[in-house]
Amino acid sequence: MHGMKNQIASFNRRDFLRGVSLAAVAALGARSAKGAPEAKDASTPSGARRTWGERLAGKGMLFIAHRGCQSLAPENTIPSFVCAARLGLQAIETDVRFSSDGLLVCSHDDSLKRMFGLKQKVSATPYAELKKLVPVKGNGLDTWPKELLRIPTFGEYLDVCERYDAVPFIETKGDVAVVKPVLDEVRRRGLARVAVLSSVQFDHIREARRCDKEIFIHHIFSKPEQLDELAAMGNAGLSYNYKDLSAVPDGLVAGVHAKGVKMCLRAGDTPEAVARMVALGLDYIPTNVTVPI
């Protein structure tokens, strides 16, 4: 908690943006767009990456940048992912779904209306068209080159996570068929013990565990009656849908932990909310603002 307070106190948006090299972000996007693998940081070779379990067992709270750093860039864009990593967030969350031609892309909504002002769907649009779109909503629209604000591929997102040794916290969306190719790519990169597979859809969680016995699974907005099944799956976490943290029942977190399941709540967007989450004994904290103010 003290580390986050210090980060808040020292944060200066203008100075930070100077520190995030636009050239470096552009180069990352360009390499990924061409299909070339991005080189990993020499300081974090694949075999040296800490697993999600090791990070949970470490000191301090784990913060998850929900859809990247939405404070400085539009959600689910390469700049939002890079900014979150450069700010030191341990995990970067994104949403993954299919384009119409079967490519894995990062977009929370299937509809393109909210972020791009278009009455069409990601699932009905080929990636060749999706990558031409520029968001009309979000922070930093005038900060970043427009070509960096396109919808990224899942591979480009993983490139950022690998480069900065951030945990890929992956929420699968749409048809359950999306789960297997997501996990195939995670395993191909040797990230099965580093990444987290999450979903609101419980059939996605079941499919993830069927496909991979190793990856950490996280059920979003879970129900009490699903706790035992999650516990039986093993290496699992959940969140319950409490908008008001004062409404969280006494003993709820302890009861989840007693089953061997980890827990978080949404979202740590203010220092007060973060302090309450720490006091509740939660295991990790998603944040929409990256630097709670």
C-alpha cells in the first residue's frame, strides 16, 4: 500500500509520457504487425519469469491494469498496455475474441459502437478492416499516433507482456471456441504458469481447465454455488460482483480462502478502495485508472 501511495504522490502525467518512448512503442507495434516476434528483455529470459503463484506469494499487493492504462491511452491499445507496464503494474488485463476471419484480437465489446462509433461487430469484421479503425473514445487520443491506436492482435498484446515481464491477465469473450487457441498461444510462448485465463462465462473456465491443468483460472462475477467446482478445478480465483465494498459480508473472503481459492473485487480506483481491499485480505486488485487518485 505504501508503494502505491508513493507512486501516486510522484506521478506526473507529462513527465511520464516523456519517459514512454513513442518510437519504442511504434517499433513494437510495427514488428508485431509484420508478424515478427518481439525480443524479450534480456533481464527476463523465458525461464526466469516468475509464475503467477510466485507473484501471489510475494510481498505487496498485485495490481492488474484493467484493459491497460486507461488513464493515459484508450483501453485495449498497444499504448495502454505499454504505459501500464512502464508504470510497473504487475499484470495487464485484456479481452480476447475472434474477428470474422478467426484472428484473436483485443476488444472488450463485440460491438464497435462505444469505442469506434460504428454499427458493426468485431465478430463480423475481418482484421484487415478492424486494424484501420481509430477509437473515438478514451484518454490520450491526441497523444499517440493514430496507427498505434488500432485494435491489437492477441499476439501483439503478449509481445508487450513478455517484453516487460508483466502477467497476461486474459479475459476470453464470445464463443467458448476462443479458449483453446488462446491457451495454445500462451503455451507456445511458455507462459502457461505466468498467465491467467479469466472469463465471466463459466463454460470458458471449464474449457480452460479441460485444455490446460496448469494455468491459473479466474471466474469473474462468480456465484457462491460455483465455489466448490472452482476449488475442485484447482489453481483458481474468483471475483464477486459487489459495487459497494461496505456491503461485502464478514467472513466472505475467509470462506473463499478456506476452499483454497484466491479472490479479488472490482475495482481499486481510489486510494480508499485500495485500502479497503487490502484490509479485506484480497489477493489481487484490478484498477481502471492504473494510478488511483
